[in-house]
Amino acid sequence: MVLLRFAPSPTGALHLGGLRTALYNHLYARKLGGKWILRIEDTDSARYVPGSVDGIRSALEWAGLGYDHGPGKDGAHGPYFQSERLDLYHSYTRKLLDSGHAYRCFCSSDKLNSTREKLARTGSNVTYDKACLSLTEEEVARRVRAGEKSIVRLNDDRLPKRQTPSDIIFGILKDAHASLPTDPVLLKSDLFPTYHLASIVDDHEMGITHVLRGEEWLPSLPLHLDLYSCLNLSPPQFAHLPILLNPDGTKMSKRKGDVQVLDFMRRGWEPEALLNWLALAGWGVHHENGGTPDASPSRTSLQAPDSTTLMSLSELIDQFDLPSLTHRRNILDPLKLEYLNKHHLMRSWQTNEGIEIHAKRVSDSVKIAFPSSPYTSIEYIVEVIRALQGRIVNLHDVPSLAPFFFIEPNYSTDEAKAMIRSMTSSDYNNSVQAVARRLSVQSSETIDISGVLHDEADKSGLKQRIFMTAVRHALTGMKSGPSIPEIVGVLGIQRTLARLKYAVHMGHVDTQSI
Ligand code: GLU
């Protein structure tokens, strides 16, 4: 059975990149009938941000990505906070020290800095002069006994024969070892492990079969493989997920817009749409360079979904496949999120239950936008949603998309004024009055509004466009929106009539206007 893990550090809110990693872990685990663990990598106390674990958990819950084991969900693999697993890291450190694959270093950070600078000035890519490697066992023991602080380093002179690292998505990594620091640190002087040691120990101890993580960890892969071979352990398989980019090719960052999942939650995006968007951004482009380790002919025949294919979480699980992920940097285009959100909404309105759940959310945002509006009942808002369907990109937009359903139209906006600038007041009044007259004599809910409009427009001798603009103006004060019969259907005959009469009475059109 496959076992995966999502291993965020609690250094702040969950970003889109983190959610994408969690999502791919979830998809792959579910696809293969396996499980995934949430592991909190909290070994760097300087970067710890209180509240981040709760934030990460609630973002995952909102997204519907339920981990199998982790904080609050115990199982055989705990504890799930690395800070509670220190004994384990110490015992692995001991093994590495005993086998000579690691050694203690007592150099102060000042000394290390000046050594690094000196080496860099000579053009060398060596980052440490291995001074402490020559200490005798007795000397080391004496200094430890005396309480002197030390760190533990990997001895990269004593590595077993290296294999060329390979990654499921990035393929074979040539010269990957070149960027590693000299004798990387495994255990810090506060007795906490570095990320590298903790990560390989936990992945092994927890029985992880596949590591899916961000591309920023790809340079660490050779070191992790070295550690596995020093310990005589077989490594899991690795798949690194490409960095996410804005449509202009720049890296996503807080300065350039929303990157935190919380921003998307607050903004009212549907979790299924967000997952659909994230999943497909990196999906479907095949490894044209043939760089993947086990490229097989059948792979090229995989049918990749287009980046705007509407897919639910279960459809994503069904069609997910690691080799079909691209190694190219993934562009996240906000327009595609809008498209997907709109269509996920429409899909969920095919059932009464779906539309009612959304009506409740819209009702809450109408109450905030228009606190004195009496039109916030679920039944009323269901009608509003039906009338607006196809125009709603995000549920949060409903109050601003069609305020006239909740409050009286605002006729003093530039938009409202522009609508009637091209007609005379008598054309306006005649149009609006004609419809008002018909509705007041025939005021029945079964009235054929579209028939009435066409009839009266014909009789008026005015251009249809002018006639309809006048009526739309009177009812909404806005240029676009649902059809007039749909608007009347939501408002009801009495509110419609009241608006038409009020509009005429107000005399909106300046006779001097052209
Ligand atoms: N703790 C790392 C992070 O938050 C994840 C590294 C990994 O998945 O191995 O980016």
C-alpha cells in the first residue's frame, strides 16, 4: 500500500503551493487506495509562527483534503510533530557517528563564517575546511564532557558509492551533487535535527513510499539519497512539483496578489474550483524531453485533461497519474479560476440542495452588504441565483452584481445616467408607462412579460433597444443583468409596478439631452 505525507513547516499561513502539494499527495494516495500523513516539521523554532498549525489544518479541511494520520488523527506513525521525535533523530545521529559517516564539529559560527568567506574568495565551492574532522576521539569526548557546544556534520569523504538521483517528474538529475554544501549539518547545537536528517528519518520510520514535495527541495535530493545509503536504508520514490508562476512568468508572491489559501477562502472561491485549478495547472503536458527515468511508450498515449476541464475531486482522483505531471513551471491564470468557479457553481445548482446551500451563503453576504434589505430569505435568493445563473463567477459577487434585487435601484450612478442619455424624456416615460399600464390591468403572476414588452415596444413605434433600455433602467438602473422577464419574475408584479411608476414620477430624463 502506498503511504504519502504532506510535511509543512509551521512558519505561517498555508500558501497555494502548499495546498497544491497536499492535493497531489491526496490524489495519488486515494488513486492507489493508499493513505497520507500530515506531518508538522517544526524543528526550526526561530521560524515558528504560533497558530500556523491550526491555520494549515483548517485550510485542508475547507478544501476537503482529509489526511488519514496526523495531528488529531492518531495512528501507528505518530507523533506527528517533529519536535516530539527528537530521541529518534538522536539515535540515527549516533548510528552515523558510530559508523564514521558523521562527526562532531565545535567551530563557532564566527569561525565558520570567516572560513566560508575565505574559501569563496579563492573561487572554491567548498564551504567548510573540515577542521574538526581531524580531532581525535579522546579530544571530542573531552570537549563533549566539558559541555562544549557542537553540531554534527555528515562526512562527505566517507560516502558509499553515489547513484545518479532520479525523480518521477524531473527525470535523471545530472551533476546534482555539485550544489551541496561541504559536510552538511545534520544535528544543530540545540540538539534539534536539520530538515534533512529529520526528513529522511521520518520518511523511513513512517514507511513513506512516495515523497511529493515542492521543487525547492530538489537540490536536497542527492543529500537525502546519500543519507539513506549511509544508513543502509532504501529510499522512497521522489516526485518534485514545479514552482507556481503568475501568467506573466513571475513567481507568485504576496506582493503580487493573493497567495495564501485563506485569501481564497475569504474571497468566496469554491474549494472544488480551487483544487481543480491547482491540479490542472501542472497536469497534462508530457515529458517531451524524454528525461524521465522510466519513460514508456504507453505514457505518451495518456489523454491529458485541458487546464479548464471541469473536474470534481473524485474525478481528479480517478484521472490522476504522477508521470503525467509536467516538470515545467506551472502557470496559475486567475481567469481560469474564474471560469472553473463559475462552472462548478452552475454544476452544483442542478440539485435543490446545492442551490439552497449557496443561497444561505449569499443571504449572509447580502445581510452584510445591505443590512436593511428585507429580501434575504433562502427562497427569494434561490430565485435570484436562478435568474443570475451564468453571470455569477463568485458567490460573493451577487450583492454587487445585482443590487437591485435587494434594494431600490440607484439612478444617480454614471451608468444609470449613461443609459438614458440617448433618449428624450417622453420616449422614456412612454415606454415605462406603457408597461406599467399593462401590468396594472393584468396584474396576475401568470402574465407573459416578454409578450407584453414586445407588444408595447411595437405599439410605441420606438426602436426596441430604446424601449427596453428605458424599462431596464427603471427596474435596475443598470446596463446589464438578467432578461427583463427574469427580473420581473424575481421582483414580482407589485415591486415591478412600484419601480416603473416611481421612475416615471422622478422624471429621469433631461429633455435637453440628445
Ligand atoms: N517542511 C518543508 C516545507 O514546509 C517540506 C519539505 C518536504 O516535504 O520534504 O516546505
